[in-house]
Amino acid sequence: MTAEQIIFLIVAGVTLASALLVVTTRNLVHAALWLVATLFGVAIIYAILNAGFIAVVQVVVYIGAIAILFIFAVMLTRRELRDNTPQLNRNWWSGALVAVLTFAGLASLLSRWSGFSKTAAALPSGFDAVAELGNQLVSPDAFVLPFEVASVLLLAAMVGAVYVAFTRK
Amino acid sequence: MNFWNDPLKIAADWLTGIFVGWGMNDTAAHVLVAFLGVLILISILMVVDIFLVWIERKVVARFQDRIGPNRLGPFGLIQPFADIIKLMIKEDTTPDGADKVVYNLAPMLSMMSVLILWAVVPLAPVMLGVDLNAGALFIIAAGSIGTLSIIMAGWSSNNKFSVIGAFRQVAVMVSFEIPMLATLLIPTIFAGSMGMNAIIQGQDIWFVLLSPLAALIFLIAAIAELGRAPFDLAEGESELVSGYNIEYSGMKFGMFYAGELLHAFTFGGFWAIFFFGGYRFFGLEKVSPFLAIAIVLLKALVGYWIIMWVKYTVMRIRIDQMLAFNWKFLTPVAFVLVMVTALMNALLREASSGLYITGMILSNIIVGWVSLEIVRSMSRKERERVEGVKQVVEAHH
Amino acid sequence: MIPLSWYLIFAAALFSVGLFGALSRKNAVAILLGIELMLNAINVNLVAFWRYGDVAVMAGQVFAVIVFAVAAAEVSVGLALVISVYRRRNTVIADELDMLKW
């Protein structure tokens, strides 16, 4: 058991436990805070995968914006100050069944794949992932078109969100 | 490579040697030495934080034409220690109905978000916590954790003023992250990398001379991120009975307060690193790393002094004025500045250095002047509209 | 060294937990929380395949960046809708939002 494996097991365990708490806790603000813990764990996994830029963007975008949006939305849509009512709907057992079957299906499907137990090749020395990512995001024979389409999508979402949530005084 | 050229590596190797000599595993020894290094850095930062309290009180006193603390010790130097003892022996209350875990976690997260910033600050060419190649973005990420801690503090205090103060503060912080991110792109364009060491090494000419408008916008956005005046609506005492701080007493409040001062000092340091050359000072930093550390600290203190100067001179701004200022002025100007800088950089990259500097400064001046003219004409129209209404009302009487 | 299977199993588990949350919760905001978990699992999968494949081919990371943008757009519009619905119907329980405007 190398140190990297131990770190991965600890981080993955904490992240999955936080995710379970997100979907089962009764207090919704606590659920949003457990989501923050889950997102942070996923950022650490990105760092273990040598994707440092993705890890930092995960913290900035998900924790700094999306999680805060969730906390605001939870606080603005509460009927009573403390919610202690059960948060699972009537058919939660079928949801659990579907989730377990999905996990079993995915695991068995992937285990039949030949590359399942591949180990990572070492990174080539002097490889700057950030510079390479930047180059490919704006290069015309790489990914500039999806990049621009994503920008248009964000603009549309911004306009839509402002319009939907706007109150006329 | 003797001690004076590379002190950290020599000390780390020596300690690792001792630990391995005691029979420890090699990687475990490395981890322990790294851990000890982090501990030492944090301890030094907290001691610096104590003296920041003293500096703050003396400087505000001088701005307000008085002397400041001078009873305890020479020049009042023992005063911050007395403050800490007072905070520690105060009763540690938890409001009734507050969410205990979140309430106690918030000050810790707030302090944590400031301390992790120092992992990427280059104190000397060889003294750097982590040389991240996305270092400039890491600063924004640490700011996000600070934002989260404020909303946790405000909500868990079970107090309406707390919640309103926290909402306002978070709205301001999230809004001002955008011009800060845009102006952080400008040193990235000049240096060709987001890593902190690369940005400092690329500053043969200080970036403030290449792009003064970017330095100004970064300073304004940083002051708003810190939650200091003139953007401290969320914790002004006459406004909101100190906002998310209300229900915190004793050392938890001390953590928020000291964390805010250290945050201001850190951003003074970042302003110096991104725009004023960091540890570079006409080649002095090559003499010894300790001189480089002294240069960084001195520049950070100058930046911190400017932030304090702004705080104790300018009036507080209302929340709607703050947000309008950000979305209608700072963000468009910052984005236009990034585009103009990228364009000028692409055009003038091959030109001589004098032409480069003149081109950049001229483009900055033009962008600043045009945006000020637009704002001036808009405010003139607004003033005429209000005057027109007033004249009609007066003629009516 | 960590085999690829660990990352894939972790992502599958995170995806299943998110699926359970999206299917079994009453509150609309909680359903969106489950969707966020699923999107994170997808991203972990993409970045793991980038790392364990040819590192020079950045398609995995580019795809992950696009998923970030899509997730942010979806959360903002979704939460705006939830808040707007709450203003009209005073409820965010998904079961109670079952009648169109009459």
C-alpha cells in the first residue's frame, strides 16, 4: 500500500460518506454544506490525478459559486425555520433499488473491459497541462468551437436566470 | 549551496537525515518535515498578525490625529498581547438555537482560507510553498472558502441581522471576484503563465508601469473582497450592528478580526507580487533569500498601508451603490482592459521595450479616460433629470 | 500505483448516490443536489480517462471544463425556476407541484 493509495482511499471514503449524507440528511442547509465537503473531496481527487487546473477550477466554480447558490436557494425557499420532516418521498425504496442496480451494472460492465486495471503512465517531463489545455481550447483545429458554444450557453443561462427570478416592484 | 543561499532545503535535508537516522521510513520523514515546515510558517504568520493589530491601531490613530495605544510597553507594543489575553478569557457563548457545529466551524474556515493563501506566496526565489502553475487562480479559490465561511457564520447565528449582513457580504464578495479575476489575467498575459514565481520572474519592468489601470482595479476589487471600508457595509456598526459578527464573542470573534487583518496584509502582498515585482528589487534578491523575504514583507506592508489609508479616509458605500459600481463600471472596464491588453500584447510583442511600455500605458490611459467620460456623461444626464424634476416641483409651489 | 479501476468504481458509486438523491427526495432543491453529485462523478470519470490514456490528448480535460460550464448554467436556471415557483405556489415539494396554471 503506497502512500498515494492510502490517501486516495481516505479521500474517496470521506467523499462518498459526505455524498451519502447529502442525500439522506433532513436539514437542507446541512445537505448543502455536506455537498461542499463532497466537492472538496472531488477536488482533491483531481489533484491526485495531476489535473491541478481542474482542481482549482472545481473549487472556484463549484464551491465558490454553485454551492453558495444552493445555500441561498435553500434559505430563500423555507416555509418554517427548522425542517425536521422526513425528506424521502413515498417511493424511496425503488430509488434505492435503481441506484444499487446502476452501480452493480456499471461495475460489472467496466470490469469486463480490458483496460480496467491499467496503471498510470508517468507524465512526460516538462509537460505543462495548463498551457496545453489553453492551447487546445483556442486552437481552431482543436476545441475552439465547443468552447465558444459553451460561452453562448452561459450567456443564455445568465439571461434566462435573471429573467425568471426577476421581480417587478 | 550553503545555508545562506538555500536555507529551507538545507534545513529540510538535515531534519530528514535526523528522522531517518531515528529509524523512520523515508517518505514518512519527508511528510513529517513538510508538516513541520507548514507549522513553522503558520506560527510566524500568526505572530505577524499580532503586530498587524498594533500597526492598525497606531496608523488609524495617526490618521485621526491622536496617538493610539502608548500605555503598555514602549510605543504600546504590548497592547495586542493584552487584547489577545482579553479575548481568550472572555466567555465563549453560543446563541440559543444556533447550529452548534456550523457556528463553531465558521471562524476556523475563515482563518483557514487566509492561511492557505500563504502556500503559494513566493517569499524568495527558492522559498515557495507550492509552485502551482495555476497559482493566480488558487487565490480566487481560497477566497471562495472565505465566502462560504461568512455565509455559515451568518446563517448559524440564528439572528436576522446576522443573516442579512452575511447575505450582503457574500453578494459583494461574489460580485467583486469577477473584476479581480479579469485583472489577474493581465499579469498572466504579460508573464505567459499563471504561476506566481513565473509572474515575478517576468517582471523586468514592473507590471504596474505596464498596466496601471489593472493595478487600480485589482486594488479596488481586493478591498471589496476583504470586506473592508469603503465596502464594509456588512459589518459596520451603525449599519447592521456588525453583521455576521454579532453573535461571536471571545476568541471566535478574535479569529474573524485577526483573520481579516491578515487577509488585508496578504492582499497587500499579492498586490505587490502581481504588480510591483514581488521579491525583485533591482537584483537585490539574488544576494540572499532573507533579503528577498524582507523585500516582500516591506512591499506587503506598503500595500497594507495603502489599504488602511483608503479605509480611514473614504466613507462607507451603500449596498446598491456597491453592486451597481461593480456590475455597471468595474466589470465592463476590466473586461475591455483584458481585451485591449491582449490585443496590444499580440501587436507589440516583437517591438522594442520602449514602444511596448508606451503602447501599454497609452492603451490603459485611453480605456480609463473613455470609461470615465461615459460615466461622466451618464451622471450629467442623471443630474439634469433630477434638476429638471426639482425645478418643476419648485415652479409648482 | 493506483489502478484505473479504483477511480471508475469511485465515480460509479458517486453517480449511484446522486441518482438515489435525485429519485428519492421530496424537496426540489434536494433533487438538484443529487444532479450535482452525478455531474461531479462524470467529471471524475473524464479526468481519470485523460490521465490514464494519452496525456497529450486533452479531450478529457476539455470535456470536463465544458461539463463545468453546463453544470453552472443548469444550476443557475434550475434554482431561479425553483425560487420563482416558490414565490407563486409557496412550496418547493416536488409532489405538490402537480397542477398547471388554472
